[in-house]
Amino acid sequence: MYKPMEQIQDEYNGYWVFMINCVKDEFHSVIGGEVIEFRKNMNEILKCMATYDNQVNSTYVRYIGQLPEGIALL
């Protein structure tokens, strides 16, 4: 079920989320999508992503909240 990013941020604070069928705004920022999986552990999310490889067009992984200490993203 589609959820806007504001709702996802409220519901999944402190979790990694894996989303499919994402909708982007004119600046290519994700503004919503379907949350397929949410976990505290990033590696578990990455495993989940592998099951959707080449099945959907628009996927997105994001940590909701402040990144844990020792984690950096590029």
C-alpha cells in the first residue's frame, strides 16, 4: 500500500526501510512508495532487496531517523 514519505518517517523512525513502486517529485526526491520490509539491521534489508532484483522499476532503501554511530552513507 502506498504511503507518503512523511507517514513513513513517522512510522519507521530508527529502521532501515526497503520500498518499491516509489514516486518521485520534480527534483527526483522520493516522496512515497510501498514499504516492503523494515528492519533495524541494514544487512537484513539488503538480503530482502535481492528477492526483488529485476522485478520492479523503482526501489529505494533508506534509514529513517538519525544514522547510528559508525554508519556513513555516500
